[in-house]
Amino acid sequence: MMEQREWARARDALVKTVAGLGFPEELGNEMAKNLGSPKAMHRMQVYLENVKPKKVELVVDEMLSICSEINAWREKKASEEANANFNEIMYYGLTDDEEG
């Protein structure tokens, strides 16, 4: 429940910032859906507040860039976990050796 409120607050702040720059609120709502997390939405909001882009293409390009970086981070973490599991298998083997 707390996460839903946090997500809604981040979405509302992003939509307000987008609308404040003269873009449609629907753009902000769609960006929030694509970004997916309050942290990503906040990052997008900070970009908008600092850069104040005039073209919608720049806004969408930054959103896609943030999404791409998030996906790359997730892939890196999945790869690290897979590597750790592989190393554990190489060190300990595939089966549990039960003594006795």
C-alpha cells in the first residue's frame, strides 16, 4: 500500500512538471508507466526541471535513455547472480554430499 502511494506521488509530480513545461499531462502519465519506479520518475523530473526542454522529442529521448540504463543495470545484476551461482556450483558441486 505504501509503495502504491509513493508511486502515485512520483507520477503526480512528474505529470505536474511535464504540464508545467507546456506538454500534455497524458505524456507525463505515459512516461510514468514506462519508467515504472518512483526513483526513475524522480530522475526524469529532475532532468525536466534542470534542462527545461522545448521539444517533446528531447523529453521522450531522455525517458528512453533512463529506461535503457535501468534495463542494462537489471541485466548486469542478473548476470552477476548467475555468475555467483555458477561459481558456487563449481566450488561445491551439483549435489549435496551426505555423510553417514
